[in-house]
Amino acid sequence: MSIEGYDLLIEEFKYLLEVEKSKVAQEKLVAAAMGDRSENADYHAAKEKLRHIDKRLFYLNSIIQKSQIIDPSKLSHKKVSFGSSVRILNIDTDKEELYTICGVLESEPENGLISVHSPLARAMIGKEVDEQFKIQLPNSKKEYEIVEIYYKNIFSLKKNIRTKEHFSFH
């Protein structure tokens, strides 16, 4: 994952832990003070939110612990690697396509950001300009040629960047 992707995970983790969890815990205390908990919808809603926050914190912590951070700006990009933007030519249709290889959590296939683990990325990694490669799809085989390899910051290409508004549980 890129440095920006890692930083975003850390930001979400800290926000959930330091802001959202304490806010919802306070909501739960206020609701509990209203009396009978067995029929208290606010109390049960706050409890459920806390459960979701804890699950998300556990997930984020797991991802953070396992993350391999790569700064693609320091790679040469003479060959396709993590962080490379790659212009390829579909040999059958003679149409060009553009993809940038990124981490799983950073991918936006609809915007050309593909996971390093995707079949297309795996087929391109290690290739150089003018090299051809084939990729097996469920119903066919496609053949491509690498036209250009360059570096462009992954987060400058993202259209769906999560912010604090996306971190909270409503």
C-alpha cells in the first residue's frame, strides 16, 4: 500500500478510537440513565454502534499490522511495478487502456486503479515497454502490448477518498 493509503487507515483508526467511540459511549450512558434498558431503543442503538465501531477498529488494526508500505515514487518504473501507471494496447481491438497498480484498499477499478493482486496487474508486473503479454479471462484470452510506463501519485488519481464524514457510524 502507498504511504497515503496507510496514513488514511491510521487517520480512520484514530478517529474511530478517539472521537467516535467515546461519543457513542457517552450516548449509551445517557440512554442508560433514562431507565429500563430492556425497552430502551436509544440504549440498544448505541450498543450496536459500539459493536460496529469495535469490529471496524479490529479490522483496521489487522490491516495496519499486516501492511507493507511502498513509496512508488522511489521506484524506477522502467518495468511495471507497484505504483506504475501503464498504458497498454489491446492487440485485438487496437484500443489503448490506462491502469495504475495500487494496493487492494486503494483500488478503484472503475477509475483505472487496479489492485496489485488483480490478474491484469499480475500479468503486467515486471514487463517493459513494447513487451506483450496475454491474460486468460473466463470466456476468452486477451493479448496486450505495453505502450508506456510512468509514475503518477495514486491518490492524485483517486476519485473516492474517504474522509472523517465517512468514518463515523450513523
